[in-house]
Amino acid sequence: MKQIFFFHSILLFLIISLLTLFDPEKTGNSETISKNNEWQSATTTPSSMVTPIIIFMCGDVMIGRGIDQVLPHPSDPLIHEPFMRSARGYVDIAEQINGPIPRPVSYSYIWGDALEEWERMATDVRIINLETSVTESDDYWQGKSIHYRMHPENIPTITAARIDFCSLANNHILDWGYLGLRETLETLRKVDVKFAGAGKNLQGAGAPAVIKVNEKGRVIVFSIGAVTSGIPREWVASSNSPGVNLLKEFSDKTVRDIKERVREVKREGDVVIVSVHWGSNWGYRIPFVHVEFAHNLIDHAGVDVIHGHSSHHVRPIEVYKNKPILYGCGDFLNDYEGISGHAEFRDDLVLMYFISMDQSSGSLVGMRMTPLQIKNFKLNRASSADVLWLKDTLNRECKKHGTKVELNTDNTLTLNWD
Ligand SMILES: [Zn+2]
């Protein structure tokens, strides 16, 4: 009897072991969990024993035009582009390439696999560059060929992703005129999503957003936009007129102005981010003035993180004096699936950037990136081959800036720096 029991026990043990070994989902999950524990423990700062703040950042969220057309409350599809007269045209050409997109989609549809990743990475703060006006205004900006508009009733799309902050100093925020800007600001205020970079006057446009993180401190975000990103000079806010917090030059005076604003608001333990829309849409070369300006903000203005965007694809990352500089986060969501050209830059591949900051020193503790792919107007986990392509591309470009990325078992990337 004893022998039979022993035999059964051995058999049961073997069956359980085999099941565990050959259940790919189970194996994948345990690896994911262990890697994630690593992320959590690597982001604990022994010096202060305060849990670091985990900040999510991404580049352009272009949810107007084609994407707005598949959301529950599409705008009037009429657009004023040289080669396209209806925003629905962008849905049609995307469907020709990648197959049908359901209409209407739910408010959370477009975020796809990002929703789960925000939870898995224990994100405290979610920061995006909102590259569209949120308005019913028909007053499109004359002399500009592309105009992005999302219907205000589609704003639950932003709240469905629990976005905390939107950068607005960019080249699409005034696409539908001053009425469009006003409605964008009012719509964001109504749903309690913070923003910076545009306002009813220069003071409002230049004011930072203050985001309180439960028991962890505060994140302060400034938003500025350079004319090199395509922002018309007339969009500049003045002391008595609305507009954008426009960066006219990368000069010492600009750094001094930002230093003054940071001094007014920054308290001990705050993490200060400058979110900047700058430079061209394509190409990897980082202009020297961007490097110099970013360094000066860190050296002289009390800035801890540079959140750069405008390029449609990812650009290199630098860590300067333990402060992260993201030169170009790339697009995060766009309606470009059916548009050909620039395929070599793979603007369909995007990154979720998770930065862990020690708020007592304002230093970077760790950075992880999750690669996703835009397909069917939605974010999907990138394939292993695409993750490798992103890793190699980043390593080729980051080398010049002293950083390197490594691939984790859960198909995320970790940043290493000197
Ligand atoms: Zn832009």
C-alpha cells in the first residue's frame, strides 16, 4: 500500500513538472513576473528609502482626423488638404493595407495592449504630447496644409487611458483656430486632465502643470514648442492674446527664463520635466543646439527630465549627469497606416517609456521601454523581430550619446548608461 502511494506521488510530481515545463503561457508569465519584480526592486532607492516615482512618457498622440472618424463621435469629415478632402479617406487607406477597422470603436480601443502595460509597470504618472485640437470648430488655419481635429465628445478616449498630462505646445494645437484652442483647453479642464504649453495668454501658456503623486511627491511639467517643429510663428501667445508657449531660440536667455519659472515652483523632492516639441519629423541626427540646450536646462535651470518629441520615429536617448534626455519619443498613435514613404524609419513601431526617478536627488534610477506596433488604429505588442529591429536601431543611434539598450525576456528594453 505504502509502495503504491509512493508510486502515485512520484507520478503526480512528474505530471505537474511536465505541465509546468511545457505550458508556454505559464513559463512566459513566471518570466514576466520575475522580470517585473526586478523592475520594482531596481527602482527602490536605498539612500532615501522612498519608493521612486515611475513616470510614463510617449511622443505624439495624433488621435484627430482618421482616428477621430472611428471613435464614437466623429467630427465632420471635411478636411482641407491638397490630396485628401475627407478624414474618412485615412480610414479607407489604412483598411486597404491592414484590413477592416470596426466602427465605432470603444473609447479605450486605440490603446490596445498599452492598457495592460501601464498596470504591469506600476505607472504613477502618464504624460503624452497631444498632437490634435479637440474641438467642433470649422475655422481651419489658412496657409497650413494639415489640420488635426478630434470631436470633444471623444474626450473619454483620453480619460480611458487615465492620462494625467498633455503637452500642448505643438504644431497642431491651433489647427482649427483660436476657437478650437479655447475648446481644447475647456474640454481638458472639464475632465480634469492637466496640460501646459498653450493658454489664453503667455502667462497661461508658460505655466507648468503640477501633478501630485500619492505619498511620493510631485511632478512638475513645462511644455514648450520650437518653430523647427513646424509651429507657425504667429501662434505665439502674448501677454494679452492666446497661443502657444513658443520657443523662439535655444539661447542662454531662454534657459534663464525657464530657470526663473522653475525656481518659482520647484520644491525639494519635486521632479521637473521640460516637454519640448522640436526638430524635424524624419531622420536620426540630433542637432548640436538640442544637445547643448538640454544640457543647459539640466546644468542651470534645475530641470530633471527632457521629454523631446516631434520626430515620427524614435530617436536616441542620453543620460546626462543622471538626468534622462529623450531627444525624440516618436509617434505613439497616428493614422499613417495607409501612407507610403519613409518606410525605413518604421513609424509604426512605437515605444512606451517608463522612467523611474529618485525624487530626493532628481536622478534617474532606471528606464524600461515597451515596444508596440500601431495596426488597425490600435496599439499591439510588437513581434520579436520588430523588437530586435528597435533594439538594434536604438543601439546604433544611442552609441553616440553614451547609452545602450538590452533586451529582456519579456520583450521589453532596458536602458544602460555610463
Ligand atoms: Zn508635431
